[in-house]
Amino acid sequence: MFLLYLFSSFTAVSGVLGSSPSYNGLGLTPQMGWDNWNTFACDVSEQLLLDTADRISEIGLKDLGYTYVILDDCWSSGRTANGTLVADKEKFPNGMSHVADHLHNNNFLFGMYSSAGEYTCAGYPGSLGHEEEDAEFFASNGVDYLKYDNCYNKGQFGAPETSYKRYKAMSDALNKTGRPIFYSLCNWGQDLTFYWGSDIANSWRMSGDIYPQFTRPDSRCPCDGDQFDCAYAGFHCSIMNILNKAAPMGQNAGIGGWNDLDNLEVGVGNLTDDEEKAHFSMWAMVKSPLVIGADVNHLKASSYSIYSQASVIAINQDPKGVPATRVWRHQVPQTDKYGQGEIQFWSGPLDNGDQVIALLNGGNKPRPMNTNLEEIFFDSYLGSEQLSSNWDIYDLWANRVDNATSANILNNNSVGNATIYNATALSYKDGLAKNDTRLFGTKIGSISPDGLLNTTVPAHGIAFYRLRRST
């Protein structure tokens, strides 16, 4: 029944592809889900995936929209004599179809992994030269999502057309199967993916791999600032490093194709609460996929309350699908060994005429920050309705689920009577239309045409607001 619904939905969307930017009818909003790599790496198994999916469902994250369960690298044991991929029988004793069936029966979507190279990044068989048989393997095993990496690519990179052709081969093969499969490129932004990715994919990684540091420089992630065309993308890239690389790319992403800033590190490592809030807010604001990288069986209550913040998720899932723009960025002095920090202001339009804004403090001490309507509506002309109106300010974190409620949900493995938003029952689009207060935050004031929005932003923190025209 689930598969029939999935194919029917795809057919309905495909029928209007002439009016949809999505090349395959998928990815109309950024994907949400869970991926094992950031926490478990190669320590994967059937039991891990199924137990994690059950947990995601029980604590309300599935109903918030985290529906893709993505199995990363290290699942294979090789190929048969005729070239068909084989799942590791010790890790997956019942095979991939069993995993897919369990997930589908519980209203999840199943993601798998390969690489556009001879081998995957962990040294397992890759799909370069095997695109059609591997696409058929994924389709026949009920896969709904493919994360497609970039390791061991035999030097087939260095020019946009070269990388495009290599990744298009799998795109064509997936489409040929007739099964709707969300296609997520993971080529680290190499060869200007953000220019051509939307022609063949639903999302594309735009940098090297993330790790749970907010702003720490690391020689293994060599490009910094706005160096979006990085010859060596590397890994161990901090949150601010990736965000700055993403800043110029928003104009090339939108409905059907998204810049992927990598998995979320909320609940991974030792990020502070302010760092986790800023990280989650900015990934939502630039319309990056919201893919949990943490072990959901061992989440802190504060991290759970971030993942369940519906007012922030609603920014990410906004039907307009426009990534926010960084309006300004300034260096500021700080007292640690890194010498300088930075402050930034971001702003972006929302589908219902609202505006989302962020005052981001990348420095290591709290800072007073402010903005005005000319910065908020940076493309508006003098005397326009946007600049001449009064706007109410809604704090998108003010109605955050408290830690006691979060702990109770996690300890009891049940949402119980908590008022966690349920996007399965009422989509974010419909909830916004109905003015569900959980999607708007709390009104804290207003700003007039000649006024200032003033606030103090914590170290490595954010002030995150939705503006609504005053009535």
C-alpha cells in the first residue's frame, strides 16, 4: 500500500514537471531524516537502522518530518560473479528488502549509499561503470534515496562537464528504473556543482565533511571565507567554515535542488547549546537538508528540543524555497588564540510575505547587534511597502520545548501529552496558513520604518526572528 501511494504521488507531481523546477518531481522542500555516518561510521547493521527508526517514530521526530533513514557506507561485502552488489550478511542477515519493508511499513523512506568511483570512501565497491546494474539493485530493494559520494573517482574531475557526466550517468540510471529515488550528490562542491546539480539531482554537497566544531580552523579543511570553489574540499570543516562557503550559493538552489551543508551535528560532540541552536537555525535558513547525525538513543534533552523546534523547521520547509542571503559580514576582535571572530546578518523571504532574519555571532563573547528595515529588505526600493510598513518581531526560539518535557519524552520513549508539532497530521504549509502558533515563535516587539532592532547575541550564538507585517 505504501509503495502504491509513493508511486501515485510521483506520477501526480511528474505530470506538472513543466511548471516545477524539480527534475524528477522530488525534493520540493529540503529532505529531512537521519544518517548513521557522523556517529557510527562503519559500525552499521540491520538492527541499528530498524531500532533507530523505531526510536525516531516513538519520540515524535518522524511526525516532525524526519522521514528518510539513510544507510551510509560499509554495508556491502562485494559483488557477485555477474556484478550485482551484495549486502554484508553479518550486518544485514535478512537483506536490504527486509530493511526497506520495515521502514515502509512504518511510513519511513529508505536511503542507501554508493560512490561515483571505483570504490566507496571506506573501500567497498563503488558504482563508477556499474551505474545501471547498481540503480536496478537499489530500486529492486525498495530504496527511496541515494547518497552518492566522490571517492576513488579515477581522476574524473577538474572541469564541470567532467563531473557532470560522471554524476549524470547514475541520475539517468535511477530514472530508467521507473522508481522515484531522491538523488543526493556528495561530491563536496567540486567543479562548481551548484551550477549544474539541479539538472540531475535533488541536492548536492557543497563543501568538505563537517565535524562538531563551531569555528575552529583546521588544515584538513583548507579553504576558508567565501572560497566556494575549493580545489581541495577536505574534511574536519567547522560549522562557520561551511556556512561561509555556502553564502554565495543560495541563488543557485531552490525547489527541487538544494545546497547540502552536510549532516547536523546537534547532539554530536561537545557543542554548546548556543552553538547547536545557531547551527540548526542557519542550516534551516539557507534551506540545507535537515539530516540528523546524532545517536537518537542517547540524545541530550536540550538537543532533542532543538531537533523538535517546529518554528525553525517551518523556515526550512517553507513552500517558497528561497535560501536566505547574507547581507553583511564583519570581523570582530576576540580573546582566544584564533585572533578574530565575525558577526553576520542574514535575511530571506517566506511564502506568506513574512521575512526571516538572523543576527549571527561567530565571536567568543556576547555582542550587542542591531539591524533595520533597509538591511532586512535589502533589495527593496526607497518608499516601498516593505520599507514603509511596521513589522512585528517573533522570536523563533521563544516557544522552545523545555528540557524537562524533552527529558520526559526521551526517558519514556513517547511524546505522551507534549504538544510536539505533527507535520504528518498538518503539513508545515497548512500549519502556517492556519496560523498555528507553534510555527511562528513568540511576539517580542515590533520595528518601525525608522527604527532599529536591537539585541545582544551570545557567543557563538544567534538571534533568530520571523517578521510579520503589523495589522
